[in-house]
Amino acid sequence: MPAIYSWVRYKVPQVAGETEEAYEQRRAEIDAIIEGFRWNRFSAEESDAMEKRLQALKSGVPVGELA
């Protein structure tokens, strides 16, 4: 039985042609952003930027291509 305060991990599919290293880097950043939202770690300004970044990462944009 899961702990009361545990969150279900977001499943990040690997993009075709994406290296394992790039996938792990993208997945780790997605996890960090989602955790930041869950624990209310972003200010209003930061949350707008993080939402855009999260959507780009979820769509398969590599971490290195994001500004």
C-alpha cells in the first residue's frame, strides 16, 4: 500500500532516436519540474516559465535545446 504522501511518478516515453543519456536527462528534468509544482516551489513568474519548459520536454525537445 502506498504511503499517504506518495505521488504517482509521471511516465515519460522515450522519443524515437533519443539516446539513453538524453532520455534520462529529459526525464530527470520533467520529474524535477513536476515535483516543484506538487510542492509549490515556484513563484507565479517561475511557474509560467516552468509550465512552458515542461510542455516542451514532454513533447520530446532535448534539454540542451531549451533556453
